[in-house]
Amino acid sequence: MLKLRKISGISLLEIVVAVALTTIIAGAVTAYLTGSINLEQKGKVYNQLNQNAAVAFGWLERDIRSASFITKATPTKLVLTTTAGSITYNFDGSKLTRAASGSTETLLGSASEAVNAFSFSYRDQNIPLVFNSSNEIDSASLMNIRLVTLVLKMSIGKQAIDATTSVRFQPGSLPVWNVELSRSYAKISSAFIDPEFKDYHHIRVREGIYPETVSLPLFKSFYLEGGYDQAFINQVGTSVIDCTNITNSVGIAGVGNSSTALTIDGFSIENPAREGFDFSFYGALSIRNCSVTGGGNPTYNGAIAVSVGGNVTIENCKVQNYKGNQGLFFVRIKNLTIRDCAVSYVGTGSSGSGLNFTFPNETGAVTKIINSSFNNCRLLGIQMSDYSGRTFIYNCETSGSNNWGIADGSEGDVEIRNCKLSGNNTGYAGYGSPANRNINIFNSEIKNITNGIALYATGASIYNCDISGGGGFGVILNNTPPPVNEAQVNIYNSRIYRQGTGVFIYPDLGKLTMRNCLVAESGNYGLGSMHFDKISLNNVSIVNNLNSLAGDSGPASIKSSIIKSNLTPSSSLQPLAWSNVQYSLIDNPNVSASTGIANQNSSYVALADIFTNPANADYSLKDGSARIDGGHIDPIFNESINPATSLALPPAKGFQRCDMGAYGGPHAKNGVGIKLEVSDDTSTDWHEDKLGTY
């Protein structure tokens, strides 16, 4: 009989147990992996938080250590003053920002990062400083801060860190600062012996008094700047170099070479035994906002002395009560500019010049003197000697010198514009070797001076000038030694009033052209020359002088002019001298019988019938005067008219035909004499068509 055997397998219970074990193992593995991933993510967050805090702390530590001062301190705001400017840290409740150099960046508190707590605290050595009612450290205590502590709490999501940093603060205390090295010094001289001092560094000096002399390093280019505030940010005054008790002292001295450039700014030198500033051989030199007061010795050259240089600029500087020979002294400078300077009370005894420049050895040398004054210097205001370059003197003043306001012994062209020369022996005087050069004097006032303008040149033009109140010559062309070539002197639209002699041209020396000029009330001659054939007068009034004209040798060319009521009339002149007179009023009985054209003998015409108010020096033509429209009939002498009325434009009167005298003709201007035009443009030569004022 066949028997069946029982078959056994995996029971349900076994299956359930196996599945359970597998699930447990899988869950453990999953939990392990998940934990590992979360731990890695938490680590990254913590690292990011710590890194962000470290970056912010790094900025804060660097800025505090480089700061000169703390100018504001609250629990959430810190303002530092550094040599680079102001730096502000500010927490607005959600983010920390740093503002510097016009830009702001966020250090902490980005979109994914929260700053949950933030606080600055401050200590004075070991004593905590207390905030005032405005929740800030008061200004009196800011200088006592020595430790700055920042405590903050940051988080990303649920991950957070606490961070703290403390930085020691040492406020700036030494008065001299090297900007590039962020280093301070006790003395100015100490900054230059620092082994790390290099070209083009900025040395800044606080406002204050420094009893030392400064010898600059050889052949270095750099900036020396004085008068700074405590933070070395703003110039608020000057730094005073006090040489009072220093033997044989020079305030600041240096030697460079053709490739070095030096800038000095904001220093006052007091009582130097020798020079205040003494520099040699610099390729470029700028001295700005400086002064020299007192001191000096006739043995030494100048308060500011520069020898052998390329481009030299002296700007906004002052010299006063200096006993040396010159206030400003320059030798062999290629291009010199003096602007906005004041020099006064220079010299002792019979010596002392406000400015002296000499001996350029460079082709095309140029000197510009602009907006400056040279007053009460013992001997001379401005002196040029043996100088071959071109010189421009604009908007300047000289007064009170015992000799000359401007003494010109140079060999180059000179232009003087918008200047006031007063109270000197001679306003402008040429001397030496004139060579072939031109002197132009424009729009200037020369008053109360013995001689106004003493010319010594081969060409001279005087435009729009007022020369008055002196006892000598208004304008004289000098004769010792004689010029190389015959000179041409032009005097346009100028008034020469109450001088000893108005204009005098020495024999054989030159030609004179005068146009729209008034020569009045001279103590001797109005005009003198021994060669009247070299004189041309167009629309000139020579009136009320002791003697009208002194001359000989040929006829002058006189058109549309008035020579009248001089105490000694012109009858002494040879009749030949009147043969080229046209359409003029002449106080001489020979005139009407001469070969001239349409002239009038003024012997029987009163001044009051001709001029507006001669008693008060108003020599414009009186309304209704017969001399109105009485000048030359040639159309080239016609006056400008108002098209609406056909009347002449002022100062002319009547209609289009030329008036007689200084105020008629096509070139007449309102007011004979000075008419200022401000300009320091020296880029081109000045000619008639560029003046526009005569």
C-alpha cells in the first residue's frame, strides 16, 4: 500500500518575523544616512555663519586699528575717522552695513541670514563707558575709548551661533602722518628718515607750532602738507615752523633734480635767520598756502628762494616783515607762475625787493605774475634782471617802494595788464639792454609816482592807462644807452594828468603815435620831442599844461586834436612844425596861416566853451561845442552811430563825422583811461584786435 509523506515549508510566522527584521534594519540604515546628511548640513550652516562673522570682524578690526578717532559710538552705530575718510558701521535691526568712500556694503544679515542680537560696547582701559540719554557715548568721552567690543547672535533657519570680538583702539597722538604707510611721527624731519619712505608719499602735519627746521631728503618726489586737523583729514590752518631760537636757520630746504617733483602746502615759517623756503634743481615745484613772517638777513637772498628749476608755481603765499634782500627770489627758472601772493615790508636800509627773478637759460622761458601785490618794499616792487624770457604781469599792485614799482632789466617781451602802481619813484622803468623787445602796458593805473612809465625798448604800446599825480614824466622813452633800433611808441586811450611832463621822446630815439589821449595840467610840457616829424597825434587833447609842446625839426602829423589854453602857448614852435596839422584846434597864431587843412586858432576860445567841466578835469566836449563834428572829414575817421537816431554813440557827440579831441573818432571809448578787463590768458600775443577796450 502506497504511503504519503508529510511536506513542510516556511511558516507564516517565519515570514512575518523575516519581514519585521528587514524593516528594522532598513529603518536603521535610513536613519543613519539621514542623520549623517543633516549633520553635514548643520556643519555647513555653522561654517557659513562663522565665516560671515569672521569677515565682518576682520573689517572692523582693521578699521579700528587704522582709525585716528572715534566720532560716534552707540550700541548699534560706530563712526571712525581714518586718513582715508570716514567709515560708518551701522546695525538697523536686521543687517550690519559698512559705509566708506561713498559706497555701502552689507557685512551681515543677508536674505538667508538673520542677525538676532547685536551690540557694541566700549571701555576706557578697564572701566566701561556709559551711554548718555541719547543712547550714545558723549563727545567728551569719545577720546577715552580704548576698547571696542562687538557681541552678536546670528542664525540661518534653526541654526544659530554667538560671536564676540574685542579690538583695542589707540587714538592718533603724534602730529606727523605718512598716509601711505599709516605711520605717525613726533617730528616732521622724522618722517623722512623712515627707511620705508618712498617717492610720492604724502606727509601730513597737524596744525600747530614746530620748533625745528626741516631738511628734505635728496632727489625725492613727494607731498608735504601742513595745517591738518587731528584726524589728518582736512586742512584747517597752517603748521608753523618756528625758527626764532635756532641759529642760522632755514625753515624748509631741499635739493632735487630735473625729474623730481615737490609740493609744499600749508606751512608758515616764522623768524628764519636765513631763507624761509630754499629749494634748488627741482623739475617741478609747487609752494601753496604758505607764508614767511619776520626774520631774514641782507646777506641772504629771499624769504622764498628757488634756484635752477623747471616749472615752479608759488600760489596764495605771503611774505611780510622780512629783512632779507628779496621777498621772492628766483634764478634760472624755465616757467615761473606767481599767483595770489602778497609781499610787504621787505628789506632794510636801502635794499629790498618784493620779487626778483633773473637768468633763465632755457629757450621759451615764461614768467606769469597774477593777482599779486608787492607793497612797501624798501627798494623795488618787482625786479627783472638779465632775463631773456617773456613776462606777463596781470592784476597786480605795487606801492610804497623807494625806487621803482617794476624795474625791468630783462631782454624779453613784457606785458603788464590790469595793474595798479602807486607811491613809488617810478611806476615802470626799463633799463639795461633792450635788444629787440616789446613792452605792452594795458588797462593800468599809475598814480602818485614821480615818473609813470620810463620805457627802454624797441617797441612799446600803452593802452587804456591812467597816469597821474607825479612830479616827473608821465611817459618817457629813455636814451641811455641808445636802443638798438628806433623805437615805436604807441599810446592809445590813455589819460596823462598832472605830471611834470606828460610825454617826452628823446632825440633820435623813436616814433610816437598817440590816439584818443588826454594830456592835461602838466607842470611843464604836455608833449616834448626834438623831432616832431616822428610824431602822429589823432584825436588827442593837450590842454591846461604849463607848456603845450616842446619840439623842433619838421612837421608833426596832427589830426582832429585840441591843443589849447596851456599857460605858455605853442608859438615857440617853428611854423614848419604846423604844416601837417588837419582839422584841429591849436592855440597858436601860426596855425591858420599854415599849410594845414581846416584848422582853427583857439587863442580866442575859452576852455569853458569847449569842454564840459575843465575846472574838475572833465575834458569831454561840452554839449553844443563847435568842436563836435569838427574833426577830420575822411570817412575812415567816422564815428559809430545809432542806426535808429543817426547820432554818434558815446562818448562821441553829434553825428557821424569825427569830433575833435580825445573823445572823438572811431576808436573813442567811454572815459579816456583805465578800463579794467580781467584775464590771465597768456596763450597768445595781445594785439589791437584782441583788446576790445580802447
